[in-house]
Amino acid sequence: MIRPWNEVPEDEKFTYKGYKCEIWEHPTFKILCGYVMIPKNNKLFGKDYMDNDFPNLDVHGGITYVDYDQENNWWIGFDCNHLDDYSAISPFGTYKDKNFITNELKKLVDQVLKYEKISC
């Protein structure tokens, strides 16, 4: 099976409910990944998804990425390289396109909002 697109999709950035979201293509697996920047006023800022107290966020395949960027912003993200996903090394699943990733990112932001710290 060939890749389900003719050209490499461009990375995409958008803001949803005040949260920065990004979609990138993995250079090796040729799958799309979704990321949300977590602001410092959110309890998830700086938390590792491997920690016991990290919440179980409902997003495709679960959270598989957390890290700071070069400007010390905290990002969490997910990938589409799971058993039922199409990739360069596993062409048997379903390709998850930008529309799918965008909807998953919005669903993730809606959950992340619950962890904002309320200031008085």
C-alpha cells in the first residue's frame, strides 16, 4: 500500500480555547502527531505522563510525549503509531489525517482545561 497522501503534509499550528496546538509529521514513521502547550497556570505543567498522579487523558493511544521546548514551554502530545494505525512500517491500519488529529487535540484541550489553577 502506498502512503495515503501525495505530498508530505505541512505542519499545522492553531489555537483552541487559548491553548496552542501543533500537528507534526514524524520523519521516520510518516504518521501525524498532536501536541498541546500547557501553560504554567495548569497543574499538568511540568508533569510527566509516567508519574502515578498524571491523569488518564482520553486521547488516541494515550499521552506518549511530554517535554520542554527551547523557550521552556511544556508540551504534551500523542502519536498515531499504534496497532490500528497506518504508518511507513505498518501499512495495515487506518491512516489518521489532520482532521482526525485536530479533533483529538480539541478533545485533549477540553480535558486539560479541568486542571487549570484558579487564581483569586
